Amino acid sequence: MPKITLNKKDTLKLIGKNISDKQLSEAIPLMGTDLEHISKNEIEVEIFPNRPDMLSEEGFARAMSSFLGIKTGLKTYKVNKSNYKYKVDSKVKSVRPYCTAAVVKGLKFNKDSLLSLMNLQDKLHTTHGRNRKKVAMGVHDLSKIRFPLTYTTKPKSFKFRALEDRQEKTIQRILEEHPKGKDYAHLLNKKEVPIWIDAKDQVLSMPPIINSEETKVTIDTKDIFLDLTGTDPIAIDQALNILVTALVDRGGKIYSVNNTPNLNPKKIKININRLNKLLGTNLAKSQISKLASKMGLSYSQSNSTMLYPAYRADILSEVDITEDIAIAYGYNNFKTSLPNISTIAEEEPFERFKNQIGEICIGLNLQEVSSYHLSNKEDETTKMNTKVQTVKVINSISNEYNVLRPWIIPSLMNILKINRHNEYPQNLFEMGKVFIRKGINIEEPTRLGITLCNHNTDFTEARKVLDAIFSSLGLIPKYENTEHDSFIPGRVARVSINNKKVAYIGELHPEVIKNFNMDMPVAAIELNLSEIHKILN
């Protein structure tokens, strides 16, 4: 969970009441936030990843003020219409396709409030923005910008003056020399990179790397322009909503850019009976309304509809509303009860088997990783140079996660791609479910994926690892030459146990390695653990 250090004096001012340390230490854990410590000048807390709106003094104070009954109910925000416009060049579609923006005026920064904005931006980059890959944001002094703006791309030979640089440099040099360039250059692997430019051809930013020195925000800045870009339009809008509402809580006024942001409260239908059943309570509508108000929500008793603010990125269904009601009700107020049955706990046999496999892999100096069940068709098929059938996610909200993964090796390749700037060898393993279409049915076997990545990786090294696993299980494998488009011909085998095909092993094809932007050989194994468990039993 992200840990943040809040300015205590600033936070209490935003809450609107001078609260004692004792009250804070009692209320913060009850609000669903882990308290680290409270000192004379600081409050250190851990925020759950699903609440990015609480990653700043403004957002934390807003939630705390409502929870303590100081400023309860749904808070609304006005977006003033304006003539601020930007256009999007079609070239960005293949580089960083989505963007949004807003203007906030009438700010009075001091050292603390400016630091708060920078910290919020940094925390959102790391968490909600997935280290800037999913969402990146820039903050600029509006007085230094001339509209309309253009979101476009430029070659790496293009020059501008990056933030904190004394002179103009080419984009290539910025990526190689600037601290932010070194950290995030791996996110820009195309010949052209995204750039925000104003009507004077002045550069605002090069997302997701660095802003321009020319539009730098200082303590004297009164009006700001926010640009956000990324790969997920919903996540970008959520980040923008979090930023602008935090600035309004500082006294700013929001002005639209291309008709964004949209801060209208969102609504969701609530089934009272289901809510009470989940919580084991018998709450009346009036009680739910009062509890909702404590969490910054608004409940309509007439049509059982809950309104929640646009900055709440964590609310996806009525279950999330139920969790908020439980927090407001107080977990310490729920009555304990004993179940009517008595059982003896025992670890599930297959989980015990997985733990055994994990210990074997760790003993072979493999590092365990974990990735999502959701993936995308390009990673699973095109990049892997194969036509494996995938299970499509209906109405997926992101092209990044539009299928259920049919095998694990592509997930491991993405992890290797992200970490290609780290030292080698990188020998990884993951155990998890995959999703295989069999006619109208979908099977969900558990598999073990292994990738060995270093200068000398080859088929022999991978076979030694797989032989060691089988030997530890008392199994004798049979290797047969086979063909698989993801692997180098002649360096791939199908593995059987008792005439049952259970694994693929081989050296990944150079085209596959190139598709994942890597330049290091990779040997891979995909082993069906569900089938192995059946054989052993």
C-alpha cells in the first residue's frame, strides 16, 4: 500500500476543525486507513490502492471531515465553461493514444500547498498511473501558454528545454541524460514521441517523461493547466477528477478544456435487502442515508439510488457502496456469532501441491512473480507469433485487458520487458489459472510458467530445470520434437508423463523476443500443474 506523509497543520486546516492526536489516532483506522504514526508536524498513513483520491492532504482531509461529521454529504464541484481548446494529431494513436485536460484558476500557492500538489502528482503516477505507463500528468503555468494546443508527436531529433535543464536538448539526449528520461525512457519505444505544443510552437511537456522548463509552475503561479495522457481513457479521467477537486479544495475554480472534466456525481442502484444480507444488519433507509452521508455519498430513499462523487475511482458496483456503509457503521459495532457447524481446518490438497512446486522452483533459484488473469489478444497471439484461441472479455473498458489469458508465458514476457533495464539473469516462474475454450465450455487449469533470461540461456538450461522439477516429484518425462510458432524450430519439445502431454519447453523465437522489445535470449516452459496433480494422485 502507498505510504504518505501529510502535513498535520495543513490537513487539520482543510478538515475545518482542530482535532486532537487521540481523536485522529482513533478515527483514522476506523475510516479504513492504516495509521503509522502522528507527530507534532506530520501524520503518516498507508492508503489502500483503491482510494487514490486520498493520496493528498486535500483528499484525506475531505474524507476525514465527512467521516467525523464535520462536513458531511455529497460534495459537488462546478466546472466553468471556457474557450480553451486543443486538437489531437492522429499520429499519437500508435504512441500514447488518450489525453484529457483542464484549467484551474485563482490558486494561492504557498510552500506547503505546492508541495502537496507535486506529491499528489507523484503518488498518482506511481499507483493509479502504474508508474506512468497507464496515466501520466503534467502541471503548467497557464499564463505562459497560448491556446489552442496540439497533442502530437515529434522525432527524437526534436529539441526543447526540459524541466530543470539549462539549455535545449534533443529528445534523444533527454531520454539518455535527464534523470526522468533514464527512469521512464522504456515507455517510449517508437521513433516518434508524444509532445504537447501551444499556439506559439512552445513545448509544454513530453509525456510520460518530463515537462518543459518554459511552463514551470512556481509559488507565484495563480492559474494552471493540467495535461493527462495514457493508455486507459477511464483511468485518465479519474486522475484528472482527483487532481482538479483537490485544487478546488484549495480555493481554485475549474474551467473546461474541450468540455472536460465531467464532475457530475455518478449514481448506482442499491438493493437494501441485499445490502443488509451482506452486512448481517437490518438497517432502515433512513439509517443508510445517514451512514452514506458520513462517507461523502448521497442516498435517495425514494428511488434507492446512491450518488457518489466523480473522484471516487474505487466504486464499481453496489458491493463497493456496501463496504462504505460498513465502514460508516463501524466494524466494531457488528455483533459476533458462532457458526452452527464445527469443522477441522485442513489445507486443500492442490494448494499443498502448489506450495511444493513453489519451493522446488525457489530451490532452483527462480524468482516467483504474479500477474493478471486478464490480458490482451495482441500479447497472447500476435506478439507470441501464434494463433492460440482466446476467451474475449465482453465490453472490456480497456484494450490492455480484453481477453482471459490462455497461457502464462506471455505474462512472464511482459514482466521481463518491464525489467529489461535491470541486471541479468532474470529467471522467473508463475503459477496461475489459464482459460481454455473447449467448444461452448471454458476450462480453467492451473499452469506453471517459467522463463530463463540471460546471455547464455538455451534449451539445455531449461531442460535441466524441468528435469529437476519432475525428479523432485518422482516422475519420468518423455521429450518429443514438435513444432510451435512461438519457439525456434528444432529447439522446442512436447513433454509427456505416462503418455499424457503436460508441457512445452524450448527457446523462444527471435521474432517473439523482438516483439516484446527485448534483446536477450529467453528459454521458456509451460507446465500443466492440474494434469500433473491428477497423475500423482
